[in-house]
Amino acid sequence: MMKIKIKTGLLALLMMSSGMAFAQDYCPVIPRPVSVTETNSQFLLHSNTPVVLNDAALNPIAQYLQEELLKTQGITLGIQTQDLIRQPAIRLVLSAKKKTAEGAYLLEINKDGVTIVAKELSGMFYGTTSLMQLIRQSRNIKGSLSLKGWKMEDQPAYGWRGFMLDESRHFFGMEKLKSIIDWMAFYKLNKLHWHLTDEPAWRIEIKKYPKLALVGGAGNYTNEFAPAQYYSQEQVKEIVAYAAKRFITVIPEIDMPGHATAANKAYPEFSGGGAPGHPEFTFNPGKEGTYAYLTNILKETNVLFPSAMVHLGGDEVSYGNQKWATDPDIRSLMTEKKLAGTKEVETYFMKRMADSVYRMNAKLLVWDEMADAGLPKDKTIIFWWRHDKPEVLQSTLSKGYETVLCPRLPLYFDFVQDSTHTYGRKWSKLYNPLESVYSFSADNYQSQAVQKNQILGIQANLWTETVQTEQRLDYLLFPRITALAEAAWSPKEGKDFQQFMQRLKGHLALYEAEAIYYYDPFPSRKYPEPVKVGKGMKRFNTEL
């Protein structure tokens, strides 16, 4: 189904027809601010409105605001560092006196203009994105915008507000990835977990081992003969910088010791074998060369990502480690190190690779299968994803690990979101509708924590077995990204799903304007589920 991008001038009419009336008594910002009050005031924004800064450090944020206004509204604003004449303006004010949490901001719109006050730059950026949401949902008449008066005080409930994109199974490329980063920033998400390697393909250039990308980058989940697609190191640096400008940290995942098929296709000498359904699935923990090889890969990866965090996976190794029990090198390792079985081999492997990460002065991130591996709690972050194993989360927290919550139910976005959908995952007839995502709260798990701030936040994961097109990617992400953002940012108290749905209507109009093929959660069900028959269709029609 083809869509035509809607011109800015038509957006106001579209918003009104979708139910986004301008006389609403609620603030249309998502995620919901902690405190917001409507004022009896309005401000007319136009190209003669200056952006006034009280600190030169605010220049990048002011430039971001400039660029967004030009791109979405056709309005050009100038930037000045001195408020020479007290005139209506957008004023960005850094104030060290403001004793607030990281990411907090104060935003006020009245007849004198817009003022955003924050203690540090991230708070200023989030105040700016709230302003952009208000701007984009206001009526643009011949280059002038009438902004309704609001006063809001806001800060995030959690510091980790993440989204994971799997590009091994299907590759989307620079333009789409930047678009996703833009929308993450729009909704104050701040961690992009980039799943770059897995069974189908290897998606990052490693200069010491060029065949990883050139050979391992060929194919995808539905077409093993697809030409190689991967990100060059220059492209990775561009993505990281693009995200950083939007206060998003990009975290790479280099999966090991399982999910290694693509890498083993390029360098089979380091393979530990696999299983019929998962060929050449593992790296070989019994070969000393494997550790040098993987450490060299991680060294290059760490240079490209200044996050000082690397995710090593560590999950589902049992899918393809059957040959470990008979491999002569692994059996020699077991004898030498007195390892009782393959699980102990896996733990030995992960501890060695973890040491490589720690020597780079980076934190190790792993899936929850590694909660019992004995990794140092001060250098490791655990991602709890197995919702059916709450005891694993309890054990993780009791041991003192910092933890990110990303349970399959409700935070796996490859699960279907409607009972009528057929292409995607379910769990015993359960799936992940918008309301389930919205209602998820990390607060519900705080009683299990043994340290303050041990639960870092939440993350949604989008695995792409069934995502062969950008259209389907959009359909699974939008509008669930809004519910994710509010679940991560807004306090549990005062949440109201029906009120959220009313605010959402104006955002659907933004998706229309950007030609995003989204899931319509309202009775109109405007767009059908995009389905493309291919490998894996049968698997993902089956409930898990």
C-alpha cells in the first residue's frame, strides 16, 4: 500500500479530523509530564522569533531546534547569546541553582515567549523535545504558529529508556536507522541497543577480519542469497554521533558464544559447531585462538562506540552446543580446567571474554542466562527478558546486579499487538497490545531490589524474523514506541490509559504526515497488518 507524504500546511486539518482539537484540556505531550498546568495565554511563533541562550554550551541544542523547525514547519529561527531587547523569544536557560534530577526541566509558554530551564544539557534537550511536540501539534498558518500556554515541570522516572533493533535478521540501513533515532529522541528514549551480529548475518565492518562483513554480511533471515549488507566503520561513527546529538547512547551487541553462524561462515576455524536447526551456531571455547580473535573484534568495536558498554549476548547457547561434548579441543579444556559439563564451559568462556571487555574499561551487558555465571556485579548489567522465569530476576537482583527490564511480555515488539494479527509471535495466546506496554511499570519490581537505583529502567526489543520491510518495522514500532516512552519516563501514579489514548490521536496525525505505516489502535483499524510470505512464516504463525 503506497502512502504519500503530507505537506506541512495540511497537518492542522489532519489533526483536527483525527480528533486532535486545539481546545483540548490536556497537554498533548508524550510521555506525560510529571506536572503540567494550562495557562490562559498564547504565544505566536514565527521566523522573527529569536532563540536566546544564556550559555554557549546550549548551541548544539539550539541548532537541533533550528533544524527541526525548518524540517517540519518551514520556520527559520536565529540564535543569539544575549537578550539585548526584552522581546518575545524562545529562551534556553542553564541554571546550576536548579536542584533537580538528571534530565529534569521546566517549560513555560506565555505571551512573552517560551522559557526552558534545566540544570544540565540532557534536561534542556528533553524540554526542547516537549516544545517540539507542542509545535508540531499546533496550527501552522503561513509560517506562524499559535502556541497554547503551558507550564510543566518534568523529570524521568528511570535513566534507562531503551529500544533494541535487530539488524542481523533483516538490514534497514542508515536512512531508516536515523529516522528511528529521531523518533526515539522525540519521545525521550535514550538507549539504542544495536543487535549487529547473529545467525543470519554480520552487520559491522571489522578491519582486522574483513570477511566478517563481506562474507558474513551476506544473506538475511528470509533470503540466504541476499548480497552483503553491513555498516562500515565510518557509517557506525556517523550513527553514533547522530544519536549523541539527540542524547541517545548507542550500545553494540556482538553475540557470543552462540548465535555465531554468520561469523563462522566467514572464519570457520573458530566454529564450535551447531545443531540441525542451528548450523555452526557457536564459537569454539576450546581453541585459544578463539579468544584472541574475539578480543580483537571487541577492541575495534569498543573504539567505535564511546558508550563504554558492550553487550555480549550469552543467551540460548544450548540451541547449538551439542558438539562441545565431543570436540577434542573442548574436552581438553574441560579436563585442564576441571569443568564438569558444557554449562561450565560456557561460563568459563564468558568470564574470559568479560575480562577482555573489562580491560577496555567498558561495562559488560548480557542477557539473563548469565545471571549465575559469577560475573562481577560492579562491572556487569543484566537484561531480564524471560518473563516466564521471575525467579531469574529475583536471583539477579538479590546478587546486586544492575538490571534492565525487557520481558517478552509485554516488551518484545515482534509479538503481535492485536488478536486478529497472524504474522508474528504469541505466548500461549498472549501478545503485546498497546495497553499492556503502557501499563508495564518497573516500580512493581522495586521491592526485589537490594540496592537503590539497581533497576536501571526498561527496554523494548524488536527481533526481525518477521520484519522484511520498513513498512512492517513501522507497523510494529508505531505507536507502541509512545507507550514504551511513557512507561519508562512517567511516574506510575496518575497514569491513565484512556487519557493517553486521547493524547495519542494527535501523534497518529504526525505519523500520517511522515508516511509512517502504523498500527491504528482505534476502531477504525485504518491500516491492515503487513504480511509477506517467506521463510519463517510457519514458525511465527505458531504460538510459542
